[in-house]
Amino acid sequence: MEGPRPVVLSGPSGAGKSTLMKMLLRDYDGVFGFSVSHTTRDPRPGEVDGKDYHFSNREAMQEDIDDGKYIENAEFSGNLYGTSKSSVDDVRAKGLICILDVEIQGVRNIKETDLDPIYVSIQPPSIEILEKRLRDRNTETEESLQKRLEAARVDMELSNEPGVFDVLIVNDDLEEAYDKLQSVLIEEITKVQSTKKEKCNSVMEGPRPVVLSGPSGAGKSTLLKKLLKDYKGVFGFSVSHTTRDPRPGEVDGKDYHFRKREAMQEDIDTGEFIETDEFSGNLYGTSKCAVQDVRAKGLICILDVDIAGVRHIKESDLDPIYVSIQPPSIEVLEERLRGRATETEEKIQSRLEAARIDMEECNEPGLFDIVIVNDDLDESYEKLQSVLKEEIMKVQQGIKS
């Protein structure tokens, strides 16, 4: 197996594994990944095959287990669960550190493979403290709680066996436990970060991106939706970075890459961002890696930025197609904004003021490849397709071949 060494995290429920993992994912964006486990149970409502689990029939999964295609497996409530070698390879092939969250028996199974991970056990200070943590959750029956405590007693005893774990972290203080976890993983983390920086700072390959700019109400979103509908599998969006806290339902790496301000500012200072801005005390930006991730898939990366963002991108080596979508006039734009009936008067005036600046600056020579005045939606769409036609055809030909 090639790629960064995986990390096996083990320990009883309530020891703090999940909290520590969330801290790692928050602080080391684009460094860790999770393998998708296999199971023979039926999918629950909302679960997606290949994302939540690889759902398999028992006969096929048992055959693969017998053939040695699984790193670890167990049976629970009459269903098989396991981690296949291929699912771990998928994560490592992306240059990510694969995290395996397994029970103590799974650790023993992995010990018999050639995986060579870093073995980490997260343990509570005592069974009494663990019991208090579990009871404070107030989410389980007494029977379930007692089962967890019994499993924890076994786990706490076996985890001290010589040679089972590379490090045993007693989670008495969360920050201290996190410092210890980082220290044991820092060598692999640094390798991944260095490789990622080299890749993102190299000459960018793939279809030319498209920078779309223009004031709110000019029609960018409508034109974008038409492009995505008519050219499926051609366009993609980079995932922006931000230092603000995630909102309910937002997923790290999907809605945004959520970062600590110190870490994001450091990356900005070292030139790893194409464009950045600050809004309401939080940083927002588009990294070179985020764009390259889209281009590496053979897709045209769309960047929807304001005019200040356009100027930042002009200073990079990105070489996109610059498109400005403008309203016919400030009066028409105001009518459109008021027609939405979704904003306060103060917000409308703020948008109009920004639009006046945008409409004036967009005509600077060399700033945009094309300025489309969206007076007629169909005509504007034809112009947009025309300027993107060459890149669209390249992607479509690549898909066919």
C-alpha cells in the first residue's frame, strides 16, 4: 500500500475520540480522510451507498473476507461490518491520512495485516469518570450504558498490553490530550501538507477556469443554472475557505473548508490563496488547491467573485476566462432587487452602491475578456456560451474519449 501511513484510533465510547477527531479535521484541512466501511445490513433512510457505507450481500462480503480482502471485520446484531483494503487504498491514493476508528478487536485484526498504521488508544482517566460522561449524555438506556461500561473495562485493560498501541492517551484534559495526539501524528501531517503545497504551487493543469463577476441582481446565478443544466458533467465549483464557524447543517469540505484564522492567514501570507476577502470579522478565500482539485477532475472550475476578487486573481498565474455580467442600468437593477422583496431598504441601498462601483470599474481595459449586459436573458446566455465554447468542447471530448 502506498501513501501516508493510516491512523488507527481506538478506545471506549465516551473517551473523547470523536471530539479529538473533529479537532484534527478542523485544524488540518485537506490532510485526513475516512475509509467507507462495508456492511451487510440494509441501508437506513437517507443513507447513500458508497458514501455512508458500501452495502453488500452477506455471501459476497463473506467471500471477500475469506479471500483476505478485509483489514478488519466484525459481526454486530446479525450483520457483518468491515474495512476493506481497497477502501483504505482509495483514501491513501488521494494523498490523505486515512483514519480508522475501530474497537480493540479490530486493532488485533489490523495487526495481522501489512497496513503499518500508527496505533493510538484514547482512554478515560477512570471507569467512574467514563460512567459520568455517558450518563451526562442522557441518550441511552441503563442496559445500553452498562454494556458500554463493560466493554470499556475490557478495552482499558487490553490497551495496556505491550506492543498493541504506539501511544496511549489518557484524556483527562482535552487540550493536553490533543497536543499529544498531534505530536504523534505530526510527521505524517507535515508530509501530506508539503506534498499538497508542492502540487498546488506547480503549474496548474486542466481546463481553463471561468471567473464570473457582477453585481447582485445582474443575473449571474440564473445564467449559471442554465449552464449547469445544459452542460452536465462539464463545470465544477471550488470549495471556499473561511474562518467563521459552521452553521447548522454545513459540512466541512463541502459547504466550506472551515479554518482557524491563524492557519488561514499563514497560508494567505505564503501565497496559497488566489483571492481573499474579510467580511464581518471573518476571512473568506479561494485557495489554489481548491481550484486545482476541480481542474484535476477535468472540469471547468467556476469562480463567482466580486470585482476586488477579480483584481486579486489577476495577480496569480491562474489564467482564467474573465466574464462580467452587468445589468442594463442602475434603475433596472434597483427594480429587480426590489422585486425580490427579500431585503431591507438598507441592504438594497448597500447593494446599489456596490453595483455602481462594479458597473464603472468593469469597463477598465484588460480587466475582463467580455462584459455581458444582461438586458435579454437568452441573448446573454448565447454570448456566455460563445465565450466558453472552446473550453466546453475540450471537456466534452475528454468525457467521450
